[in-house]
Amino acid sequence: MAVYDFTRREEPWVVIVPLDDPLLERQLVALEEQGGLVFRLSADELATPEGVFAAFARTLEFPGYFGRNWDAMVDCLDDLHGSWHGGRGVAVVIGDADLLLDAGHLRLFVSVLCQAAARANSAVDSDGEPWDRPAIAQHFAFVSRTASPGDFASRLTGDDLKVGVVGPYVTVLLDE
């Protein structure tokens, strides 16, 4: 069984993978073959929270009313169910992730991605009521050139995240 599967609505929501990871490429191809969407960003655009908001808004076509803050980012990522999107699965791949290791917002950024993906992948809201939209597979991959899995895991561990290291991979999901 694979450590992660971008074609399904299952955890982990965020993975850190080594450069040229064959599993990642297979997952992205499988997602696209199912009609899913793959978006690619470079970590050099994401060095500040403002850079994160701008890059995601531009690349994923967030609505004009996007508030450019972490809560608004969760909402917009969860709202990728709109007419432009068509209910398809989504994977966002962030290249050169090593550049974010010392960014003060890395842990919060990953937490926000996990929150958004948990909502997007769920068919019910936090009260157990059905959403008025379909659940979609939504996942995020950070591609590391040189950093060890332990380098990322040590920076992501905290109260709201469950971080695991499986071989060359770091898996991240909400610790609920």
C-alpha cells in the first residue's frame, strides 16, 4: 500500500517527498487521468505569508474577495468546488520546499493546508451535517531537494498536527 494516494479522499493531506520521487509522479498522473487538476508552485514565491496568499490566489484563481489571510485561505481552498473547478480532485505541488525550512510561517502554512484539505475531502461539516457540495480529493506535496525528512518533521510537530516519517516521506494530517 502506498504511503499516500492523491486520487482518494484520504489522509495524509500534506506530504513532503524527495526530489524525483516516482510515487509522486505516478500519483499526479493517476489524478490527471481521473480528470483531476495539478497545480505547481515554487517555494521561492512562498517565503512570506503575503507571498503564499498571492501565489495561491493567482495560481488557483481565488475569488476577488479573498481576504489574504490564513482563515480566508482555508475557506478559498475548501471552496474549490465552484463552477470553474467542476468537482475534480486537486493536488498542489510545491517545488524547492527546502527554501521554506526556516520560514517562520511554515508550520502555520502546513496547518492551514491540512485544515483546508480535511474540509474539502469531507462530505460533512464539523457538526456532521452534509455539505451542499461534493467532497473532493485535495492534497499538497512539498518537494525537497536536500533536506532530510527529520528536518521537516521537527519543524512541523505541534499540537494540531500529526506528523509521521515513513522512509523518505513526511506525512502530515490534523491531530483532532
